[in-house]
Amino acid sequence: MNGAARALWIVDPSVRDELGHYAAYARAVAEAGRAAGASVRVFAHRDLAPRLAETLGAERTFRYDFWHRFVALPKLGALVDPPVANFVMWRELRRALGRGPGADGVVFAPTIDHRQLLAWAAWMRGLPPAERPTLCLLLRYTFVDVGAARRVASAAAWARLGFATLKQVVGGRVRLLTDSARLAAEYASLTTLPVEVVPIPHIGDIAASSVPQMQPALRADRAVRFVSLGDARSEKGFALLADAIRLLDAAGKLTGIEFVIQSHIASPVYAALATPRAELSRIGAPAVRLVDKVLSREEYAELLGGADVVLLPYARRVYFARTSGPFTEALAAGKPVVVTADTWMSEELERHGAGLTFHDGDAADLAGTILRAKEGLAELSQAARARRGAWLRRHSPAAMVLALLGRS
């Protein structure tokens, strides 16, 4: 690899525990970078779990994660929060990164939006031009559904300002990256800087050789296991899935089906989801098993490995262009999926993997699609395993590191 001995600094304040895919993403890139001979440092949240600090080789650095809001005023927050967030991020970058890894190094920020762009521009501007590294900013969040029209306009305005400042200050030393062609088109409307589409590195911990062994045997006397991965969030369709399962229960069609659903509520924002979670609890075993905790890396892999079908009933308004970690990992593990129509996920299914789609927000259609997946499981499973190779050739830690370091 060209530049294999280069320094690679991964900077993500949201890496603090196993919740979400922040740690999984950083781990995948860091391990692949070290395997390629790069000198890797990982800068994470200062409350990083001890086990993760050891396995990642990460440094406890940042006080605030990506989701922290500094100004929560209902009407003014979208206008006032970005400048505060940028200032705080710049101050922490200056303290943590110092003069950076040098002109031959790469600084990679995998979790960023309009609220950090000016901070990165200010940090780069503070370095001598001859010592500025290549700055790779990964853009994975959409502006399509960040709230009301006023918030959308404010976010887009801050993004345009941030991109323009980066272009003026660092020019060719900044690379804008995204993992979705739909997102690339969206960001291209906000900046004249090129936006590159790169691979997704966190493809899960299920090695290619272990997939056949972990795949449950398809027998007529065994319930088909549908698995939903991740914490309970409204945009990930938790309440919609609960509605679909209640419809199946009312129709007496849960026989031969088992749902295993990660259901912990990680944020007070989603407190209302306690009601559909309670409704699922009342249905109970053997049809429904709720997993109400953050899973370790090994537990997550075991849950994915034991799935027949992975359910991803995400809201189209949020996931029209955004990628999905569980979707990426499901295809990498050769699992069929059920996804929302007209999303990045459904578009990828046309080329890779196997699965079925349902109409956005339609619980009855989701319930019917689950039944169709049950009946067609043998064919779907065979297709998913057959097509996973092409997916893995595109998406892997090594492919992502090559995208980051493989350019001169």
C-alpha cells in the first residue's frame, strides 16, 4: 500500500461504549490500519470504557460526544448551538491533537456534521502550512430530516459555511467522504469540494469461515428467528415493529415465528417507546424475546449469527440516504433482511444481498412481509449466502484503510 507507514489518527468523541457502531467503526479502521503498517492513534471520549480503551488502544480525550447539544432552546437552539459546538470542538482539538501527525499523516474523523466543520478548519489553520496533514471528514448524516424547515435551513447554512471555510483554509488537504451515493449527491449541493464515496469497514465479527457453522439449520419443526439489532429508537421503527407483531398476534399468525429484539432505551428522547416495549413484553416468549441491554461485541455477533432474517424497519424520512451498520453486518454475514422501500438499504439490495421491502410506516405491510420472508426463507437464505462475497469485496476494513491511505 502506498503510504503504509504513514500516521493514521482516528478522532471520534462518540467512541465511549458499545452503544451504536462508533466503537465498532473505530476498531475496524484501527486494526486494519495497524495491519497495513500504519502508525495508528485513536482519540475517543474521556469516559471511554476501560475494556474499550485497552482493545482500541484509544486515548481518553473529549468531554462531549457528537450528539451533545450545547443550546437546547426550542426556537433558537438550531441557530445558537452550531457556533458553540464548533468553538468547543476547536478548543478540544487544539488541546488533544496539538500540531498533528505531520504533513504525511492522515487525520480521520468518522462522525461529523455541520456542527464541527468550522472547528476542523480552525484547527488546520492553526498549523504551519508545511505541517498540515490530510484531513478526511466522513459525512454520514442527512440534512433532509433534521427537524422543522427553520432547522433544515440553519443546518444547511452552517454546512455551506463550514465547507467554504475548509476549502479556503486547507484546500487540497481536506477530503470529504461519505459511504452513500445518495448522501454524496446531497452534500454536493452544499459544496464545490469533491465528495468521495468510500467503503464501510465495520462488517461485524463473524468471519467468513464461521458463517455456515453459525447459520441455524432450516427445519420444519424450528421457529424462524427474526432479529432486530440496536437500541430502541423511533427512527429505527421500534414502535412500528411492535405494531406489526401485535397485528400478527391478533391474527393468530405468530406460530412458527420467534422475534429477538434489542429493546434498551438509550436516551430519554425515546422514553415514549417504553409503551410499545411493554406491549411486546406482554406477548412474551416463545414468540417474543426482548434483549434490554447494550450487548458486548461477542454477544452482538452471537445474536446476528443466530438470526434467520434481520429486521430493519427504519423510517424513510431519516434513512432515505443514510447507511446502516446492522444492514452492512447482516449482508456481510449472509443474512436475508427486511428493509424499508426507497432507502439506501433497498437500493443496495438490488445489487447485493437478499431480502424483502415493505412500505414506509405501514405496520400491516411489514407484518405481511415478515410472513412472506418466513415462507420464502430457504430461497432467501441461499441467495444471501451466494451474494455476500461481492458485498465483502466492496466493504471491509482493509478496503477503507486503502481508501484513506492509498493515495499519495
